[in-house]
Amino acid sequence: MRIGLITADPGHQLLADTADVLTPHHEVVALDPGGHQAGGQDPVSSGELADVYLLKARTPCALALARSLERRGAPVVNSAAATARCQDRTVMAERALRAGLPFAATRTVASLAALAAEPPRRPVVVKSRHSRRHDLVARADDAARLRDLTADWADEPVVVQDFIPNDGWDHKLWVIAGSVFAALRRSELTAGGRGPNLPLALDALPPGWLDMVLRVGAVFSLDVYGVDLIDTGGGAPLIVDINAFPGIRGQAGAPEALAALALRTAERGVLTVPCP
């Protein structure tokens, strides 16, 4: 089999470890999406398609490349459409809430400056509407904090969620074709920001959490994804973010699960999760 990696960083730990699992018997090729533009020349010439592509990058160029490959009949994990849905936090929240998932109530504001002009009366979490590297994610307890943020983010389209009191820990759950991996990490909204991931045993999760996280894959048509949850008290979960193809670093068994998914998808020639 020939497995393509759509990424500018083929040395990423998960991808490199997955390639190590595959390469004794299969070919792994990396495809940098940086030079691809929507409507431009496809960097993969006719007859050189891989049997499956793993879409690790989420930039506009990467999505355009993935769509081009899909039009030519190549299976892409995750699909370009499913990946794009997770890049728009407004679309993400609407889809999750419509499906009955315990997602944080979310409203969209055209710009941070507009929000600062009419600040909420309670602490809120403000995030860039469009998820990307180094985007805006901040807690704002008052109008002064919002004004401070506008110094760098005035024109940024944002989503706003009420801040829900919690223990300050994000429960990071990652799924690869039904195999679940988990860790704890201090929330970036806490004093001092994020720390390292800490081990989290699946059997330590409150009842119902695993089933709910697995349901996210079906709702969003994702094979490889991450779900960030907070415990709002008494084991009640709240989803605060969903990511297509996260890093999943340092999780035993993750490279093997991803390699197996790639081979299954290549053999079938279609995605394992249908994309509506």
C-alpha cells in the first residue's frame, strides 16, 4: 500500500511513529500542502495517487489539496469537509448542540471590538471563530480585560461562551477509529497556563463519558479527532472544543491504531465514517 501524509511536518511524533509501523511493508510519502492553492495545479500528478491520505494539516491550502484528491477518487482521513467543520467554531457548536451533545452554549460576534463595545455582564471565554495555530482563546471577567484584548485582536471574529466554574483541568480525549486515549492537562485559562499532559485511565472517567465522546465521531464524520471536556461538577461533562486529527503525542498504541486505520481505509477505498 501507498500511504500519503498531508502535512508540512512529517517528523511530527504521531506521524513519524505511524510511518515506522507501516514502512516495513508499505510506502509512506509526505505531501507538503504549502504550495497548493484552490484551483491551482495539483502537486500530485495523474497516476501517482496514494491508496489513502492522512490529512494532518488544517490550513486552507491543505483543505484545498484534500478536496482535489477527493475529487480524483482518493480516500482522505479525515475528509476535507469534516475537517473544515471543526475549523469554524460557530458551525461546530451548532452541529454539536443540534445533535444533543453537551457542548458549551456559544454565540458569534462579528469582531472582538464589537463585543468590547457591549461587554457581557458575567465572565466569559472568548475564542477566535476560526480555529488555527496561535488563535485567540482567553477568559474575560470584565470590560477592562476585553479592551486589553482588542489591542491585538480588534477585528477578530469571535465566539463567546459563558465561563463555567470547574476544577481547572481539561480532560483530553482522543479517538482513532474507535480506540480512545486520554490525558489530563491544566486549562490554558488557569493561572500559569497549560502544563504537561498527565496520565488519565479510561476507567477513571465518569459513567457515560466514553460513549458520548465516541458519538462525536459519528456526529462530525470524523475518524481521528480530539474532544476537550471539563467537569462542571458531579461528573457532568461539558465539551469545550473538538479537533480534527490532533497530535495525540506519547499515547501508547496510537501509532498502531492510526496505521491500522490507514490500511483498512486503503483496502476499502472509502472513509470508514461516511461524510454527509
